[in-house]
Amino acid sequence: YEPLNISKEVFDKNRKYLDTVKNVGVSIAGSCTPYFNGWIPLKGEHFTTTESSNVLMANSLFGAYGNADGLEASAWSAICGRTPKWGCHIKENRYGTHIFDIQCKSETSLDWDIIGYTIGRLLPPHARPIIAGNFQKPDIIKLKQCFASLATTSSAEICHIIGVTAEADDMETALDGHEAEGTVIISQHEYDKSFSMLCSKGSADIQTVIIGCPHYCLEEIKQTAQYLKGKKVNKNVSVWIWTDMSTQAMAEASGYAQIITEAGAQIFNSSCPLVMARNCLDNVKALATDSTKQAHYLNTDIDAKVFLGTREQCLEAAFNGRWEGSNE
């Protein structure tokens, strides 16, 4: 807790809560991406979860049935073994309502992060998006970024991606016999508008780099280690890499954690700045992140410049101690 500027009191209180739930049968994973650790509900299986991006992942990619239940509802369901049958637990409520025609770049994880953010801010209330158009097929890493940002700017609980997700082999399947209520083109202009909303303008010395939201999987930690190998983070910059407990253990066993530590960066598990006490960033004047979710909330939560970029851009800023860019 000390490198994160968190008090021992907060740390001990969190430990007490974890011990309490552990003693009644909860498995401690410390993850916002539990599908990387074996929590994968099968198509048609019912689930509850408190993580908004996980709701979208389970409903959309896996074709499981669930809603964005809060902490209370999930706890009740865990105790009772039952959950109310409504919303996305019912097949008739899962078809797509609005088509989003992708006509912007879609090559990288950051691209899909911004695509999700853009769809979310343009999505009508209670709508269910269908992603179609001219896009490069995403993998699960790109999808976790897309679904995290979509959940940030909307209340979406399911998202159909033509040719990718479980209930969207084609447009007809995604609509399930219904007419689309609207079509929205996600142009490069809309993409750039979202980026401008998220990334502070100009350049600045930075104190912190935050990467791993949603939590990095092992492949992303490996890529980060490869980029950091033989390099050194600027002495005035803290690099926080977020993941879950088991992925951190695998990163340590694989040697990736050692490379990261030798470069002057740090791996943490089970949390992120958005769910820790906000005073963890009290002394930060400017930071860089590769996550639109972090950028969205931190832009309003702290008095600091927030720069958004790819993982490589964030790490280069960590080496130099400065973000060099322009978002005019």
C-alpha cells in the first residue's frame, strides 16, 4: 500500500473485509477480468456479476444470460443460489436494437477502446448495440477494452458484433426478427471527437503512468516486459501495471515481473486507482494511461492533466519523464 499512497488503515480494513467473505466460502481472485482465470459461463448459462465490462463480455462473447447486478443483488444470489428472471436473463430481451456502422480505424486495443467509448456516448437509453461495418475482427483483449469503455459511457449490458459474438453470426440473427430502430455511423470524426474528450491538450512532465484497465492478461504483461527490457523508467515517474492475483503469479513464474521491476515499474493486483482511495493521486500534476475508462473518470475526479495513448506511448513518456504530444 505504501507505493500507492494508501494508508495502512485503509489497507487493513480491506484485508478484514476479504477475510470475512473468505470465511463464508468466497474465492479471492482480485480480478475485473475473471474470464482470464476460468470464470466463463457457457452459452445460455445464467450468471450474476458486479463488474460492468464483465456483464458485456459474458452476455455478448460467451452468450451467457445475466444483468448488471449490483453488489447487493450479487451477494443475495450467491447466498440463495437464485436470481430474478428479468432483463438479459430472458431470450426475448437480448436482440440488438441499434446498428453502429464502424467506418473508423480499428487495428489496435486503443482503437477498440475508443470505439466502445464512442458507441456508448451515442447509444440511446436502454438500447442494445449491434456493431457492423468495416472493422478489423477483434480478439478478446481488444474486446475487453471495448466493453469496458462501452460500459463507462452507457448502461449497455449486451453488444452484438457481427461475425464475432455468440448471438450475431449475421445481422438477421442479431436482430432476431426485429427491425433496427436506428443506424449510427462511427466515422473517424466521431472517433477523434472521443479522443479529444479524453486526452488533455499539449505536453507536460508526468509523475505517474497507469496501465492495465481492465486488468492486463498474461500476454499483455509479456508485451509490456518485452518493451521495458533493458530500459529504465525516469526516476520522477511511477509506473503502475494492474492485473489480478493469479496473472501476477504467472508473470513472476515466467520472468516477466522481474524484467518489469528491473526497469523501475511495478505490478499491482486486485485493484486500480478508480476503486482505491482517490488520494493515491493527490500529488500528481499529470499522468498517462492507455485506458479510456481511467481517462474518463480521472478527468473529472482529480485536478491533473490526463493523457491517453497506446501502451507504448505511455511507456515512452515514463522513460522520458514527459508526455510529448498535442491534442489541439
